[in-house]
Amino acid sequence: MAVHEYKCPCCSGALAFDSTIQKMKCPFCDTEFEVEALKAYDEDLNNEGTDKLEWDTNAGTQWTTDEASGLRSYICQSCGGEIVGDENTAATECPFCGNHAIIMQQFSGSLKPDYVIPFKLNKEAAKAEYLKHLQGKFLLPKIFKDENHIDEIKGIYVPFWLFDSDADADIRFRATRTRSWSDSNYNYVETSYFSVYRAGNVAFDHVPVDGSTRMPDDLMESVEPYNFSEAVDFRTAYLSGYFADKYDVDAEQSIERANQRIKTSTEDAFRDTVQGYVTVTPEYSSVRLHDGKTKYAFYPVWLLNTTYKDEKYTFAMNGQTGKFVGNLPTDKGKFWRFAAIFTAVAGALIYGGMWLIQLL
Amino acid sequence: MTKRLLAALFAVVLILSVAILPAYAESASYSYKLDDSADVLSPDEETKLLATIKDVSEACKCNLAFATVKDLNGASFSHNGTTQDYADMYYETLYGKNTDGIVVLLVLNNGKGKRDIYISTSGKCIKQLSDSEREDIFDVALDKHSPDSKGYYDFLNYIAVGIKGAVIPHVKWYMLPLSFIIAFVLAMLILSFLKKQLKSVEMQRGAVNYVRPGSMNVTAARDSYLYSTVSRTARPKDSGSSSHTSSGGGSHGGGGRSF
């Protein structure tokens, strides 16, 4: 099977994509290359890959049982070591020499992504954001902050399905308005009921849905939004130096989540046009999507893992905007200590305040 | 953390005691008086009632006078002829304008064939004896200690005891557990906010970040009125203290009942 790595045209070292300069850079001789400039070179390398395909296939036949169980093995182009990945691995690194390997086959035919948003933030930025993420959180166990041990930090291109669609909506709300007045004995409240109808359309661009089962959906939605205007046409060169999986949830399966999000936002958008009422409750809603288009894209995510009290905590950072997310553990002892001390102090203050009002 | 909280608690106790102690340390002298011109009490009852009045005056740290009159005529001071002004002027004649004190006046004939009971308050007592507390005292005194069945001693004695309960600074017993319940609820609110800081992973609600700018287009909008309903609730009664000015110019609170 074809494993691909970008060789430096100067020294034949393995190139990696450098997010700070947005170029390919050779870590050995520091030469920088434009991604576009490497395109021709890239094609040559693709040919080389085809030449070696036979040889690799022969090697692969010995692993048929592993392949059946979802394992794939590849030969590193630098050191000849064996790289073992699963059926979705698209970019990884050689465990022996650390060189970046891209498995071209994962991008053949309809598997080729349409767009990629290249990493803009590097590993150091991810570490810095992680430390910032732990700041200013009162209930975070002190030991979690002090130990502060990151088990693993990986830059991953996550496969996303992007949905474009126009939404037509017919929505009816029941709304109320109130007016109040009073005489010497009673307070009066008059509630007026209205039927409010809205129809119209709204368009959505590039609504992303996580296409990888390995990435938790909630974690991936939490690092949103991505700024699609910075997306570029897909080149495998961008993957060099990072990890990537191809999708294992297809577009059909992802549509449901996209629909749900588009419907909710359409209803919200029309709900916001209903002004001047005290309450607005939807009674009926019909959202129809048309001119829907689907695209396949790779979005950059930094993934960090840490362990605390035998439990694994996963954090994710948007590789484009730096938005950092990840749930943190609660210090239960601190929680109840605070509850007890606060209740005692504030309770005494409130009771003392009642006496003070009486006495002054 | 704990030390800082303890220090804060100590500071609060200190401030409270500094604020409260002078109130108890005040040593101004207050007078008390029982003037039974209508002669509704026996000498024994007068002695007993005077002792109660003395006790209430000392406990409440204010002047306290009880007076009974047959009618509103023949006063040694000028007044405008109403029970209210009679009581106010009676107080001002005894203790002066705007001093701290209370006068309880019983009029056997108010000129309309009825008896009047009136409490006039002055100075700090206007606030200390609220309208609702005064009405409660009248309610119980007229209901349980009615002068028709039990004579005037029980009636006036209850009013004195009632004034003591209302004027002495007091906080109802259930306020203590209630204070701590309120504090606990506050603690939980703060903690739920602090806990929310630890959670940053959740599904997006919609796709609001991906709406194409300017693509929103409302093609039809109709707001039709359907119907109205009106509900009414009784207004809560005012719980403060009302006040007025006497014909002598002093500020007084209080009120009375005819029976």
C-alpha cells in the first residue's frame, strides 16, 4: 500500500507543514516551500507511489487476517519500518524514525476531501491554551492543576461533512402581551393573546458535522465555529506532520444532525423577528430544505489527553481559532466546604441584618 | 481560604457589636404615667397596671402614659376636638414635641355614643410600632380582654403587654432557620455557577454561526389579535407606619378604634 511522505528537494529530509509560516518546512535544512510550489513535485511523488504499489501489495498479502480485523500496515519510506494503522488512518508518523507518513490510498476517488483548513496554531499554542484553560476555576482540584501532566498531544485533521442549504420556513407562534393597572383594592393584569405567523427563507453555508466516530461529537461541536473563508483546496501536503483519519460516518448518516441544527436555527431566526410580546410559544413549524449541497473537508484540531485519578480527560483546541474546550473534574471536598462555610457566614449575616434593621 | 472567611466573620461580628452596643448603652431617662381620670380602675388595679407600665417603659426605652377620660371636654390643653388630636396634644403636654414615647388614651364617651381607644406614638416609636402591629393589639384586646365582660384592667394591661412585645426590637423565631435556608440556596446558586466553569463540552444548539449573511428574508408576517383575559389580585396591605402632624405641630403616628 502506498505510504507517502514529502521529501525535501534539497536534502531529502521529510518535510512538515509549519502552521506559523503556513508553508512546508524541512526540519533538517530549514528550507521553506510554498504548498502550491510543491504541487508538481507532489505529482511526481504520486507516480513514485504507483510504482511501488505492487511491491507493497505483495507485502500486504501476508497481513490479510489483520486487514480483516481492521488493521492496516504500511512500510515507512524513510527507514523501512512497519507502520501499523487502522482502516481509517490517513496520516500518521512512523513509530521508528518519527517521519510523517501520508497514506495516499485514503484520498483516492471519492475519498478526496474538497477542502482543508490548515493548522494555524502549533503545539506550543495548544499547551499554552491548556494552561490558560485551568486558570480561574475555583472548584478545579488543586492537585489536577499542580500535576498538570499532559499524556499526549496530537494535531489531528478531523473529517467533517459540510452542508449548504436554503431553508424555507412557515412558523406560527402563540404570543401574549400584558397590561397592568390597579385601584385601591386590587391589582389587575390583562393578558392579550395573538396568533403570529411568519414565513420566509434563510440560507446556511458549511454547517459542519463530524465524520469520524473516533472523535466525540460533542467535543467536535464544542470547538466550533471554524472560519470557512480560510479553507483551501485540499492538498495532502497540508497533512504532513499531523495525524488524520478518513471519514467513517458517511454524508447520508450525517444529514440528520445537519437538519436538526438548521431547523433549530431557522426557527430561532424567525422567533427573533417576533418582537413586542411578553411570551412567544411556537405552535406550528414547517421547515423545508432545498438546494442542499454536501462537501467533504478536513478541519484542524489539537487533541490533548491527561489522566487524573485513573480517569481520562480529553481536551480539544480549534487548530484555526484557538478555542479550547474540555470538561474538568470537580473537587467535591472543596464544593461541600464552600457550601458549609458560605451557609454559616451568610446565614449569620442575614439573621444579624434582620436584628440590625430592628435595632437601628 | 478558611482563615480568610473566619477573619471576615470576626470582622462582621465586631461591626455588629460596635453598631448595637451603643443602642443599649444609652442611659437617657424615660417617664411613665397612669392617669385614671375616668376612674375605671380600683386602687389595687391601678398599682398593678402602673408597675406594668413602668416595666414596659423601661424595656422599650421610651416614655409611656396611660390615660382614661370620661369625654374630650375639660382638657387643660387646647386640641381640635378629635380623639386623635386629644391624644397627640396630651402626649406633647406631658413629654414635649417629637420625643420618644407612646400614649394610650381611653375615652368613655367620644361624643357619638361610643368609647374610643387610641394609641398615639411619637419619635422613634412611630416606626417601632407599625400600623399592623397596633391593629393586632386592638384585635386581641377587644376580642379576648373586652372591657364589657372583664373590666378595664385586663383590657389596658393587655395593651401595655402588647406594646412591649411590638416595640422591643424582635425578630421572629422562624427567621433563624429561614436565614440559613436562604444562605444555603445562595451557596448552591454560586456553586452551580462555579461548576459550570468546569464544563465546556456540549453539543451546539443550532447552526447560527453558519447563516449566510443577509440571506434572511421574511416574506410574510401577520400578527392577529385573538382575545384578552383580565385577572385581579387583592393588593397587599401596607405594613409600614403612617404618620400625621398634631395641632401643636408635633409629628405622631398611631390610630384608634371605637367600640
